[in-house]
Amino acid sequence: MIEPQRRMSEDLRERRLDIERAQLRGFERSIAGVQWLLLLLVVLHVYVTRPQAADQLIVMGALVGFATVVLILRLLPQLRSKTQLKITLEIFAMVAFLTIVLRQIGGDASPLLNLYLLPIIAAALVLGKRATVLVTVLVCLCYFLLATAEVGLEALTPAFLTQASAVLVPFVLVAVLTSLLAEDIETAKRRIRALSDRDELTNLLNIRAFMRMAEREHRNTVRRDGTYSILLVDIDHLRQINDTYGHDAGNRALRTVAEALLRVTRSGDLVARFGGEEFIACLVGMESTAASDFAQRLRNLVYTSTFEVKVDIVRIQVSVGVANFPVDGDSLERVMSAAERAMYQDKELRAKPEGKLVIQKR
């Protein structure tokens, strides 16, 4: 049987991969637009500013060949699931196309030379640092190839090297800055993904992440003919804590219960903030009797976890409902509903007649 913690890690990893695949598909569509724009710019430049080049067989062959390559990479079934490979081929196709065209319409002095920035930026945004370095080096080599195509190495004079520095240094700077920007974006996305699965106040799973993981756990439990228990936990009198001491004290109460839940649960259990003053836990592989004992341990631990507000010591109490799969339901939703009913029954049974907070004066 796969360890529960490992299943949680796999769930997060698969979700991250799904996001990355969706992102790559978005980049793929963007690069396709860039390729057609590149082709259009070259066509306009050739036919408007260099109409004599339009009759050159090499230029026409490059235009038709690049358009054909773009279509093949778009439509080839073998590459549909290999998005990163497709983007890599498209970037190198752009570099090759530009080099062939520039060789015929102005070489290293052509105004189209700045279009080399397109594959550099694409590599930095999509393929990472190593690929960006490789594409930047390739562009630099192509530039020197264009400069030496006519007269050979004799073109590499000090004056030319100064000119080359002025042209290529901006390319390198764009590559570095875009790579740094891509890293910052990736760091921000990782942070956003982490926050999207976590409750900001308690750092427990939020209910959306809990339901996704719990549904997977339910399916795994059904396959192996196993069991799990659901605990629904509600803080008693949280509104009175907020009214008496303020919302900061209410937040402390929420964090206290969250910490108690983390202390009593195992690493493979799922623990989440259900919303408001409620929490939920999925106890993997735990039967009804053990789950009931677990609920009592949680009540005791929370009751002993007091916190100070001003001159008072506030003692928290919780109501806990327990339900088990498959005893109390044959689906996750039904088990959760059974746990909710049990929680309200527990609240009614243990409610104090005066309905007040337990406060100890110093």
C-alpha cells in the first residue's frame, strides 16, 4: 500500500505538472503567433524595402520553408504531447530562418537583425537558463557568420569587434534580464500555488485542496477495500471570543485548534480549515472506534490549550463529529454529512446551560 504522505506528495506533484503543461501550451500558442508575425515582418521588409531580393530563390525558399516547418510542427501528431520539444524546435527554426534571410538581404547591417531577440526571449521565458545561454551563443555565432560570409576572417578587425560588441551586448543583457524575470515569475507562481492550497491564517489545507485530496483518498480506499474516518471540528463560542476580546483573540483561538489538530494527527492524514470556526480531518485507514478515541484526545488537548488575553486566561472547547467510511456512508459527501450531524449532536450534548466562555481570572 502506498504511504498516505507519498500520495499527498504525488497529488501536489501531478497538480504542479498539470499547471506547467497548461502554461507550456499557452507559451506554445504565443510562440506560434510570434512565428507568423516574424514571417510577416520579413515578407514586408523584403517586398517593400528590398524588392530585388524577393526574386532570389534562396529568400523565397526560406520564406516557404519556414512557413512549412511552422505548419508541420503545429500539425505533427507525434509532437502534440511534447510541447517543450516542439517549442525548442520552433526557436531553432526561427534562428535558422533569420540567418538565411539576413545572409541575402543585408547581413550584419540589416535592420532585421534585432529580430534575433525573439528566439532569445522565447528561450528565456520557456526553456530555462541553459537553453537561453545556448540560443544566445548560437545567435552570436550567426552574427559572426553573417559578418564573415563575404570576406572571411579578415572582417574581424578591431573596429568590427567594437561594432559587434555594441550589437551583441544588448542581446546578452536581454537574455540575462529575461531569465531573471522568468525566475521571479516562477518563484511567484510557486508561492501562489502554495497559497492557493493553504488557509492563510492557520496554514492548514483549505477546503478546495482538502476535497481534491480526500476524493483521491476515497477512490484509493474503495480500490483496496479499506476504511477512513472524517472528523468535523467546531470551536464553541468563537463569536463570544470575538465580541469579548476582539478578532485577534478569535484568530488566536483558530490557530490554537489548528495546532492541536496537527499535534494529534499523523503525517499522512488530511487536515483543513473547513471555513469560519470549523475544521475537518480525514484520518486515513482509521476505523470508527479509533476515530472516536481520537476525537476525545483532541477535545482534551484543545481544552488544556489555553491562551492569555489581557488579564484573562481563555480556555477553548470544541465539538467534534466523527463518521466512518463505509459504516456511515458510501461516498465522501455522505460521510462528511454524517460527521456534520454527529458534530451538532456533540455540541448539544456538551452545551453548558449558561452558554458562556470558560474564562479564568488571574
